[in-house]
Amino acid sequence: MAKIIVAAVFVALVGWDIWEGVGNLLGLPAYYQALGVAESTPWFLLVPGVVLPLGILGAGLWWGWQRNSTVESALIYVLALAIQAALSVSLLSGEQAWRATVLLG
């Protein structure tokens, strides 16, 4: 039972990042259009913002669920969440750099 609760918390935390990625994928193109740079929409940053959390969710659940100990599973979920957070921050910084380059350059 504890293993299911730990997995559910992991799914909720990564699910939040998936939700943010989908929101960015759907909302930012309209924002870029309002700024007049819609032709330069950084799809190479927006699509991975959805795909990477989904992949990490699947890999983390698969890897963590195979452990016998709930503590081991929790540590794997924390590791997967940390990796996902680092990748999200990297994508966010890439998008900010892209936006600055397109708007100022």
C-alpha cells in the first residue's frame, strides 16, 4: 500500500510538469503571434516540454515499481523528479534565451 501512495505522489508531481508543458505548447504560440514572432515559434523547445516529462514518468514508474523496498522506490522517484526538474529548467532557460534573441535581435 505504501508503494502505491509513493507512486501516486510521484505521478502527481510529474503530472504537474506535464500540465505546464501542455499549457505552454497550447498557449505560447498565441502569445508569440501577439508579439509578431509567430513564424519563429520554438517548437524544438515546446514539444520536449511535454515529451520529456512523459518519458521520465514512464521510466521512473517502471524502474521504481520493480524495487522490493518502498524506500528504494521513493529514492528512484525523487531521482527521476530531480532529473525532470533540471530538464524543465534547461528548456525554460532556452526559451527565454530564444525569446530575447528573437525580440531584440
